[in-house]
Amino acid sequence: MMKRRKLVWCLCGALAILAFLGIWERPITGLYFKGVIPVRLILAGAQSRSVTVNGIRIHYDVLGPASGAPVVLVHGLGGHAEEWLSFAHYLVKAGYRVYLPDLPGYGRSEKPAGFSYSVPDEAVMVVSFLDAMGLQQVDLGGISMGGWIVQIVARDHPERIRKLMLFDSAGLREQPQWDTRLFTPSNAGEVRQLNALLYPRPLPVPGFVARDILRITGQNGWVIRRAVASMLTGRDLSDDLLPTLKMPVLIAWGAEDLIFPLHQGERMHSLVPQSQFAVFPGCGHLSPIECAGQVGPRAVEFVKQ
């Protein structure tokens, strides 16, 4: 009996060491995607699913009552569906059915080599995703690059969009005042610079986390580089698009956004006469993610009006 107990303890110890080493070597995939995210999905009552859209396998999460009015939220450059979970909680609590797709090239969706990863082509995929889900009309939201994508969806298919939400959105004709190459960092210093751009009060990035970010960038950075190159061509900009929108629009902005400063949100608001403009003090570029407790209730108020 003693020998058996020792064997069990040895096995448990060995498994604990292997788990620690796995997290040390790959903290993002090992801990976040395989540990934190599944727990968050369970706690949120979300279901993780996939569907083939235009020949590409798309992963998505869905949560909220099946009878609820549909809301679709589109992530930004380098993002993924689960970033929205804290924000989506407020919509679910208000009775909405929330769909969180991973765009092609991101999260757990396929990354086909032949796809352009341009904003217009991602917009086509969003519309095709609505078709695959049987959603005739939705409230649609997007953050950053996702905001630009949903603007194009709203322009091309206004009958499908009841209300539009733009969070710290890309799209205006203005050159970035920061190095766009930081979205595919090549060293730990650039990881820290990107972190400081995204968050007003960034937490330190441990070396082992930075190494894993660099490993992931080495594998998937080509998708982001292709997307950025497309956006920097100056095509499909929002300056002429925004005044054509007729549906109600919420433009929400982090007051401390360094990626797209507040004046860009103010300009978008001026281009959409029927828009509502909400500014969130202390929040940066990822306002609905880092400040979900402030932005979520405002979004619920908007869609319920």
C-alpha cells in the first residue's frame, strides 16, 4: 500500500512538473487557450462551434438565449472571438443571443494561404457567416480592424444591419503615428512597445510570455502582415462610406487610445449625423475588452433603444 501511494505521488509530481514546463514553454497556448478560455466559456454559458463558410472552416462562440435577438461582434487585427466574453456578458444578461466569430486567419479558424485577409474580403466572410447562421438581420459590432470590416458590411447590406456599433474603429484616411510592424513583433522589446500602445497602464510582460508571443508571431505573423499591407494601400477607406450609413450607429472610444486617437472617433461621429458618441475615460484602444464594465452597459442601452 505504501509503495502504491508513493507511486501515485510520484506520478502526480511528474504530471505537475510537465504541466509547469508546458506553461513555461507555451504559456499562451498551454495556459490561456487550453486552460483559461475553456473555463471562461463554461462560466459564460458559451458554446464553441465551427461552420464551413465559402470553403473555409470558421470557429465561433455563441452564448445567450436561443430566442434572443442576435448580436454579432467582430474582433480586430490579431484578435480572437473569446476577447469579447466579458463584454458579451452584458448583452446576454439583457436577453440577446451573441455570436463571436473568429475571422479567417485568426483564433481557431482556418488560415488558408490563398486568402487575401483584406478588409473587404473579411467583410464578405462576415456576411456569409450571417447566411450560414440563418441570421437575416442583426445588431453588428466591431473593434479596430473589425470596426472597419463591419462598416463595409453595413454599407453593402444595410437591410441586414439593424444597429451598428464601432469600437475604436479603423478606417479613416490618416497615417498611423506608430510603427505598424509592431503588430508582428520580432523581439521582446517590441512586444513591450506593442503592449504599451494597446493599454494605457500596461502590465509587465514576463520574458517567458514574450517568448511565446514571438513564437506565435513567427507562425501566424504572415496573416497580420498581409492584412496590414492591404489596409495601408489607402483603398476602401471610411471617409466617404460613413456618411452613407442610415441605420443608428454607436461610436465608442477609449479616451486614451494611442492606436487611433480620440480625434478620429470625433471625426467619425461628425461624418454620421445620426450617430451617438461615447467616450470612456481611462480606457485605451481595446475599450470594450479592458473596460467591459463601462462599455458593455452603454452598448446594451444603445441596442435596446
